[in-house]
Amino acid sequence: MLEPNTLRQRLSVRLVALSRDERAIEGLPVRLVVSLVVGAACLSVMLNMVQGIGTLAVTELDVRPVPDVVETEPQELTLTVIDADGDTVSGATVVVKSGTASLDGVVTAESGADGNATVTVHPDLGENQAEGTLVIDVKPPAGTEYADRRENSYVLVVGE
């Protein structure tokens, strides 16, 4: 067994050697380094998400069709493009296409200064089909902050 003074001397020598060692990073646990890197990456992703939240709600577009219920005969629809605040948007391309009711192709129009686009549709229903829908999509004006990510309004088609 070592004498207490000898043990203290050896411990003192080792502490002095450890304090002069310049390879401190080698002693750092790998898990701590990995946690630091992953944490910094997650923080970066979260900050990018938070910055995008403010613009998500104000850029969404929708279309209000008038009338929103039509019969199976040639009909003129007025489609008003609006943003999340209810303001009209000009220069958007509105696309009307078959849903559960059918059209001969796709009908498009561009919204004017008042946000309105006018299209003529002639929807058709299948045999024994009492009603169906026409789908409306909107392509935002080029070079704007608008987007169309959610499902838009639709037009209900009823049989005669």
C-alpha cells in the first residue's frame, strides 16, 4: 500500500500533466459532439419554419363561383379570385375541369382588374346521376407571393 504523501504526489503530478495537455477535444464524449451538431441543425430548421408562418396565411388564394349551383345546360360562371383577406386578385388564371360531373375538356380564363373571370361551361352528368361537381383550380399571377395549396370551392351540377 502507498503512503498518503506518495499518493498525493502522484495525483498532483497527473493533474499538472492533464492541465498542460492540449488535446482536450479528444476527451470530449462523442455523444456530446453529436448532440451539439444535431441540435444546431434542428434549431436552423425550426427558425426557417417560423419565418415562413407569417406569409403562409396571407398568400393563399380561393375562388368564389357565381352561381355555385348550375344545371346541365350551357352556363356562364363568374369566378372571383380572392386572397386570405377577401381582397380580389387580378392576373390569376382560373381553371374549371371535370369533377364528378363531366366537361368537354378544360375551361380557363384570367381574372381582370376586378378579380373576376368569366367562363362558359356545359356540364354533363352520367346516367342515373342526380348531381355532380366541377373542380376549380387557380394559378396565381407570376412573380407574386400568392399560392394555391388548399382545395378551392367547387360548382355543384344538378340534373334537370
